[in-house]
Amino acid sequence: MSLVLLGAAVLCSWQDPKPVTGVRNVQQDVKKQSPKKGVDKQGPAKSTKKLADKVRGKPESSPLEGVYRLRKRVTGGIPDARPNKGYLAITGRYMFLSLASKGPDETLPLLHSGVREWVKVGQDVRTTAKLDYFTDGDGLIHQTPEGKQETRRIEIVRGGVRVMQGDHSWLEFERVE
């Protein structure tokens, strides 16, 4: 009887999983699982990106974040006719500003460059100067003291942002990235 059971076990051994010997060939496994030609291979990359976007402790992105180019400068409700150039980059924590325009003296341009840390406070934005300097009409360079805080209103407008500098004065930037 035991011989019959042993024979049946030997005959039915094809149902048992075969033992793994050595290291599996991962490349062959990947080739077996890779999609056929013409199939979109973006599936795993998208799921990885979604996972990276949901990092614990990372604050939500602000709608202000982006890179902007100066479109116009308005002072006292009157658009500045002089040529103005500038960029504003806003990250989750910092603002980078670079502005240039013709000054009262054609040989001395007005320049402003700064790095500020920012935080949203209600409808306004409070900035803290990290490195900030500007020139005046006489060509003298002035530096904003590190740590100085200012509160400004930054409004989201169609295609960009408007940085208010008073009741009727602002810088308007268009989003480039």
C-alpha cells in the first residue's frame, strides 16, 4: 500500500512548485512583464510622480508660485511710459525679484534686486528681506536691512500677478512658467 502512495506522489509531483536554485534573473522577469510594442509605457512613471507629489509634511503649492515677466508699472494710476524690464520668481518659500528701468538721468538706470522669504497672512503676503538692494536717481546703491518685514498685497490677475505698491501703484507681471 505504501508503494502505491509513493508511486502516486511521484506521478503527481508535477503539481508541486519546483524549488528555486540560485538567484533569479531579474532582467528576464522584467522582459516578461514589459508591455508590448505600441503600448504606452507612462503608467508606472505617472504613479511614481503622484507618490512624489504626496510627500508627508510638504505644504500645498500656492497659486502664486511661478516665474513672471514684468508687463507694466503703474505709479499713481498712470502707466509708466519708460521701458521697464523685470522678472519675479515665486517658490513655495522665497521670492526672487530683478527690475530695471531708465532713470531720470539716461546714464544711471534704476535697478532693484532682491530675495525675500514670504508667507501668506490673510489676503496679504508678509515678506522678510534676505538680500535686497536698489539704486536711486543719483545712482547710489541702497540696501534693505536683512530681516526687514513688509506686507504687500499680491493679486492674481488674468495671466499673471499684480504686486500692489500703494493704493494706485503696482507692478503687473505675466506668467512665463
